[in-house]
Amino acid sequence: MKIAIAMVQVPFITGGAELHAQMLRDELRKRGHQAEIVTIPFKWYPPRTLMDCMMMGRMMDLTETNGETIDRVIAMKFPAYYVRHPNKVLWILHQHRQAYDLWGTPYGDLDKLPEGNEIRAFIQKCDNEYIQEAKKIFTNSQNTSDRLLKYNGIASTPLYHPPLGWEKMHCDDYGDYLFYASRIDPVKRQRLLVEAARWVKTPVKFVIAGSGSKAELEYLRGNIEKYHLQDKVKLAGFISEEEKLAHYAKCLGVYFGAYDEDYGYITLEGFFSRKPVIVHPDAGGPLEFVRDGENGFVVEADAKAIAARADALYLDRKMARRLGENGYELLQKVNMNWDYVIGQLLQ
């Protein structure tokens, strides 16, 4: 089959969504399909630019290329999933969250703009109409499906998939630090992990990897200096996939502080590396996997609570190993493999 994967991307920014699309393309090619990612640039400011992007998504013509029919479109992200195609299937990563679950929260911005209500209503109207054109509607997690049903009344089916490099993930040891590899952003809440370093009672350390918001990085560095945490917290910056795998293999456990995450590769990376994962009650997607006291911890978004769990893991490596092994076993019990995913998308 000739398959187009419809995506959007903020130019020069690559994250989990882009990796997700690349993995899908590569897995389709492994199975003999002609697959290509078709991307439109995305810009959310000024607010009315969103409407231009939505129009681009709707105007894309992916019915044929160079005189040959494109057999199927798999659309993954707002507003690329507005594309017209007789065999359109959706695998939704998330909608425009500023118009939905982030509206009215500290992490939202659209609700604080003069035109916010008007643009929000337009996004919801278009989502309600164009998403339902698809032959089938899948999402990347139950959390994303729950949002789609809550806000739009549209039913969908979650399709779980493994993270990039999952087959190389392993455990070497349970070291002396918690690891957190993610885009640096307030919604990812690296701040809580830095704050937790003030309250630990053991020599446990924290390694935070990733690039992102300059303002947030400056805030983190400022707090590390202010509270003299240089020996406890390391900001590793951008790291390679090989370095990330090495950290997962050696760390004591994994922290994932994101607010209402869609899916959360970090949880899966931790479990494939047989490490316990610490998340919060408002984590969203990770709560589909992390079970408190069984394969990790679900603790309040409070620095002292995080510190207490970090200390507990440091003092009891056998517990850390048991929780991590339980997380790994959980992933073996769910249909988290590409054969199943692609079978569902192409049936």
C-alpha cells in the first residue's frame, strides 16, 4: 500500500510526536509498504494563525501523488487530521489541548487571550465535524480517548506502541540517582524534582536531561544555585539516544512529573529498563501503567513527597528492583507491539 502519514510540526522542534510518526513510517516500510510523512508547519500565535493552520490541514490533497493513488492516510495530529481522504484513519496523539483540558489551568494560554473563546469554539466545531469523517478513530492512549469522549462525544480506541529503541533497553544496576529525560517546560514540572533535592535525607541524586524553554532552564539553574544543590542535581542538557539508554540502565528509578500527559514514553522507557517510575495523580496517560506500590509510586505533586520516595528507593534497592521488574512484566501483558498496531491501522 501507498500510505501517507499526515502530521504537523513546529519548524526546528522535534519531540515525542515526531518520533512517533517516524517510528510508524519505518515500521510500515519494514512490512513492505510505501510510507511517507507529510508535514505542514504549525504556529499557534498570534491566535488567528491557528485558523490558518487549520485551513492548511483541510486543504491538503493526499488523494494521489504523481498520478498514483495514495491508498490510505493515517492522520495523527491537530490540524492535520482535518485532511480529506476516502480512506482516512486517525491515530490521534492529542488535540489542541489549549482549547480543551488545558483551558483554565496554569498551563493554558488561549483562555487568557481576547479572542480565546471564539477560537476555542471554532476548534471544537471543526474537531466535531472532521474527526468523524475518518473510517476508524484510534488514539495513542486511554487518556487521549477519554478527552475525546468528554469534550467531543466521540468514541475511539487506544493503540499502545513501544518507545523508540525499546528492544535495546535493559538494566545494568540500581544506582544512586533518579533520572528524568524530557523537554524542559513548566508542564513537565522539572521544578518539583529540583525542589525535592532540598528535602532528601539520603545521598540520592537527580539527573535531568533535555532541552527546551530557556526561561525554565534559567529558573532551574537559579534554584540549584540558590539552594546549593550542585552536588545533588545535574542538568545534563540534550543527550544522545545512547546516553539516554545508559542512564536508564544505571539509574535507581525514573521520575516523570508531567501534568496530564497524553501517553508518556518515559513511563515505558523506565519499565522496559526494569526501573520503578514515580508519577503524580494528575499525570494522565502514565497512570494507565504506573500502579502505586506495585511498579512505582503515585505521589502528590509535592517536593517533600517526591523526596520521601527517592529516599525509600535509595535505602531499599531490593524494593527498587522488585518494582522495576513488575513494571517490565506489565508491558509484556499488553498488546504493545508494532504488528498489532499496524494490523489495526490497516485492516
